[in-house]
Amino acid sequence: MTNLPSEFTHYTRLLMGDERFERFLHSFEEPSPVSIRLNPLKSNGLKAIDGEQVPWCQGGYYLKSRPNFTFDPLFHAGCYYVQEASSMFLDEVLRQHLPAILRETGGGTALDLCAAPGGKSTLLRAALPANWTLYSNEPMRNRASILLENVTKWGHDRHHVTNLFPKDYRKSKMKFDLILCDVPCSGEGMFRKDEATIGEWSPQNVERCWQLQRDIVGDAWQCLNEGGLLIYSTCTFNTKENEENIQWIIDELDAEVLPVATKAEWHITGSLLEGFTHPVYRFIPGITRGEGLFMCVLRKRGDIASSASKKKGNADALKVLTPPVSPLPAEADRVELTYQQAIAYLRGEALVLPADTPRGIVAVAFQQQVLGAMKNIGSRANNLYPKEWRIRTTHTPDTHSPILG
């Protein structure tokens, strides 16, 4: 049995009750579910081989076991994203609440304020109409680089990555119709999946987190158009970072909490704070099939149509990050690689392409999915795949074990 901090165990048992808490403890004896979410731009009607659909996400699938994603070229091509299933609940939220915004605004702008590594951002971009613009932000530079890689591979237009603090967005006076605040938290919901988070937990960190979360939401609220939506989420259980923060948003910012229709068989838990009756959604391992998550949908009172028509702000101040790979020329020839060639390309190696391959910049692909570019000089083709994205291992499996089919 995993050794959990005594302060966490005492508080969380009282919070969940004995029956829920025992089921939560039992989940540590089981492997974490493995799940992926397909990219609708690139999956071309494919689905997970032997996958079972995540019920609250149209493109999400549970896998029967964890494959080695590193050796699947389609993973590197951005055909799917490896994402924890509970986090995919955002898809259900968007399908239920985006239509009301779309009826009022047509086009719009969205912001994911704490976006790395990019799971919820790529889900959000896939759910938004093509004419919307999405900004995905991460304050920490090294995490912003990971976010940029995942967003670039996902491949949607009008999706920008920034490396700013929430206050920088507030100062820019940019306005958004939808803001996702997946705020930094104490990580209690990740204890089963990532044992390192257990050692990082402390009551003092919980105190730091709920205060930081209010600061982030306060900045975000000033960036939200009247009538717009703010989706608040954490991967933790305690009420200080969840229900009590939602109550603060209601009291201090005059937010309206919106419900999300769910099904009983999803086993989602509502409020665990006595006297708090607003609709919130808590995923608990051992009860729901995923890791820990809390989510709440809030609306800024007012008319989004008139508010959106008065958008202002300085988008140039946001300093959008540039991907380390240039877009391929529209006329670039495409060369299909074998599996071994594809892995060699992803390791950054030079290749010898077919003799009839044109000289210059060409696109290389695996199973018709573009992996990147090479510069063909005849005797060999030089590798243009970004160094920071390359596979580090020198091992190459003999055959491809497909995940999509």
C-alpha cells in the first residue's frame, strides 16, 4: 500500500467519507488507466486499436495496456495526444456550453492561462470552430517549450503559445470569450499516477496553492468578456482549492455557476463541502475511471454579444513564441518512409531517399502523416527535425506496433 501523508489521509477521509475513501485507497492497488485522445485533423477516421471510448469525450479512448509511445511515429506526428481520461471531461463541458457563445459571437477568442504540457489546450483547439483564435500560455519557460512542441505537432491554425504571467495578460487588456484556468495545485489527484507528487505534498503547499489560484483567477476575470465562460479546474481533492475558491469567485467576482449534464454511470462526485450546493464535478480514482480532477464552469454576467463587439487590447504585447520548425512549402514533395526510416528520422539521422526524390526541401511521412522536413542533396538528405524534439534512445524495434488502426 502506498504510504500517504498522515495529514492528507486524516483530512481526506473526513472529506470523502469512509466508503469513498476506502475505494480511493484501493485504487492504488490497480494500474492507472491509459488513455489517448485523437486529433480530428489528422486521425482520418482511425480509432484506437482495441480501445474503449472515454464516455465523456468523443475522441478519447482507454487502452488495454500502456504501449511505448516513443516508438510510434504517429504519436510524434500529432495524430493523437496521450491524456489522462478525467481531464477529457473538458470535451463534454465544451460541447454543452460552447453553442450558446457561438450563437452570440460567431468568431471568438479563447485563452488557456496555465496550459503546459498541452493536453487541455489541444482538446480546446480541436473543439473550437476554425475561425476562433486560441492563446495557450505557460509562465515557466521550460514548460512553455514543451507546450509549444505539443501545440505545433497538433497542427491547428490560429493557435498561439505565450510565455507570460497572468498579470501580463491583464495588463495587455486583451479580452476573451472563454478562459480555461487549469490552475497549479497541490496535486492530490495525481498521487496514484505520479508517486513523486506524494513527497511534494504538504499542508503548507495547499495554503500556498489556494491563494495563488485566487490571484490567477482574479487576473483572468479581468480578461473575460461579459457573458463569457471561465472554466476552473484542479487535479486535487481538498475544498480549499476547490469549493472554497469557487465560493470566493461567486462572492467577490459575482460569477454565475453553470451546470453540466452528466450520466450516473460516469460516477462523478459533486460538492463535498457542507452547505455548498453549486454544481461542481470531482473525479476520484477508484470511483471514476481516471485520476483526480475537479472542474467548475462559471459565467461572467452580462451580454457577450455587445461585450465581444468592443474588444480591445494589445495582442502584440503577448510575445507569441515561434516554433523551432518552419512550415513546409505548399509545393514540397512528400516522401513516404518505412518504419525504421521514420524512427531514424525522429532520432535526427540523415537518410538516403529514393533516387527520383527532387533536390531541396521535402516532406517526409509515415502512413501518409507528415513527420517533418529534410533537405535532399542527392547522396543523402539532411535532417531538419528540431533537436529538442528528437528521440534520445538508439534502440529501434524490429516492427511497428500500431496504436491507431
